[in-house]
Amino acid sequence: MSPQSHQTITKHFASLKDPRDGNATQHQLQDILVIAICASICGADTWGDVETWGSAKEKWLRTFLELPNGIPSHDTFGRVFALLDPEEFRQGFLSWIRAIQKLTRGQVIALDGKKLRRSHNGRLGKKAIAMVSAWATANHLVLGQVKVRSKSNEITAIPELLRMLEISGCIVTIDAIGCQPKIAAKIVKKDTDYVLAVKQNQGQLFDDVKDLFAGCQEENFLQVPHDYTKTIEKGHGRIEIRECWTLADPEFLDYLRHRDAWPKLHAVAMVRAERRIGTKRSRETRYYITSVENNAKQILEAIRAHWGIENGLHWVLDIGFREDESRVRKDHAPENMAVLRHIAVNLLKQEQTAKIGIKAKRLKAAWDQDYLLKVLSTG
């Protein structure tokens, strides 16, 4: 590893407190972190994999790590990450991301949750944990993540995640669960716009927005101040048609009950998505509220960009990192392992010379030491 890459890791995670004491500290914490990060990039999905990778690369690792007692065992990796304070580990991650991120104004930041399905422990009565992540859709970067607290849901985790993000000038998108006045207020307070999906979780709001557009449709939007855009995409044997109508006239927005509860509510949007595969047709209509000015094209682009978190992050974690199969369960280990995966995803996504998928990039990094160094240097 280049001195710069090693120093980057040690710099941003230097404030981590070692949770061990006495004879349990035979291996240095920074050595354990560096090995775990490198191994995760190279395809290690379990603590046993991390130990195996470290043992295979011990000679190379000794060129920049001290390793006073050799490569730690898988039990050591598991124990350290189970004890490691997840808040401190997350702060190290945030420090690293803030050093490399360059968010463009107007970029969409998608917030969404994902359950780690095998992190449950029925014997101990422990349910699977869920993580809410912030995904920069243009940069393809995980900006931060928060664990959903036990006996809670994403509504309480989203404000905590927003608090730690530096996203001024961006557009935050959240699915229906995040359509809450308090969450909208926190977004606006960050000097950021929002596009929030409206579903039955907001009964009155959903009914009002739906009825508002139904009335406009009856008039074919004639003499109704509005904006409109349409996109058509063809590929893979299907046609995707998306239409978006937006209303921003105060006279229409005043139709919404409790409108004042939503800070900087500038427009409401209706998106009609139609999919054609052969002779089959499927159509879905969705509704949104937004602080973005009345611009149907920009709002539709933000709505479409939101789903990039599914393909760009969640799908990659499941397919490229086998996250849903992970049986890491003890104490803080599932949450800390999730952050490790996010570090690896960010570094692999930023390395763009190899035009291959994430899974193939992990294999290439494991086989090609020079390529691993290239991946690490992107951070």
C-alpha cells in the first residue's frame, strides 16, 4: 500500500478508541482496520474471509503495517468489530467522505432504508437491523448511514442522518415513510430542497393532492397554470413512458389542508408511469410534494434519480457483497460491518478505469495488487 493510502485510513480513523484492554490488545487497532478494509474490497464477506485474505497477503501487509503478533484471527476481527463504538466508526467514515466528496448544486441525495436480513438472532430475541443510508446519485457515493433503533422505524433515523450530512444546495428525496413535516423542516434547515413521495401514510395530504390533480385532469389542465414534461425510453424489449405534471399556483396549493405545516412547499407533482412489454400495459400514478420551484423536468429527474439508490447501492450490496446472506450478528458487528461495506462500495465505485461490475472489481483487486492500490488511492 502506498504511504498516502495508509495515512488516509489512519488519519480519518485515528480518533477511534480501542475497546480492548490488557492481553486483548496483542494486535494494533489500526492494523485490524486496514486489513478489514482491504479485505472487504477484495471480496471478504465474513471475518473468516478477512483472516484468510490477511494471511495470504501477510508479506505485503508487513511492508506498511507493524503486525507485532502476525495476522489477527477471525475471532479477533469479530470481537473488535462487535465492541467498536459504531458512532465513532461512523464519524471516521464521515470524515473520510467529507475529504473526497464534491457535491454539485442541485444533485439528488436519496435517503432510503435497507434491512440486513440475516443479522437477526432468534435465540437471543434480536431482530434484524436496518440501516438508513444517504446516496449521492450523481457521485455514486454513500454519504452516511444510521442504524434504525430497536422498536423504532426510519422516521426517527432520517433526522439523525440529516443532522450529520453536509448537503447544502442539493435535493433530498425520500420515499413515503419520510413524508413528515418535521423531516421536511430539517431538510430546509440544511439549505436543501426536498421531493417527498406522498402515499396513504399521509391520509389527508394524499387525498387532497390526488383530488387536486383529479379536478385538473377533468379540465384537461386547460386554463390551469401548470408545468409538464414527458420522457420515453426504449430498451430490453420494453417501452417506459413517464409524464409529470406540477402545480405551484398558490390558489391551488391553498386547497391542501394543513399546507402551512410543510415548510417551503412550492409545488405538488403527479407522475404517471406506463410500461409496455409486447401487448401488455401497466400504469402507475404517484404523487409528490416539493420545495423545488415549479419545474416539471427537474422534479421528474429528481424522482427518477431517487431509485438510483436501489440499483447503485442496495442491489450492489446484495449481489456484489452478499449482504443479505451475512450472518454477522454479535453486538455492534452488523452495523460496523455495514459501514465497512459502504467504505468498499465507495472506493470501488470511484475507481473507474476498469469497466466491469463491482463483483468483478473485487476479484480483480484480490488478484492484482496494483489494482487494489489504485482502488485505495481513490479515497
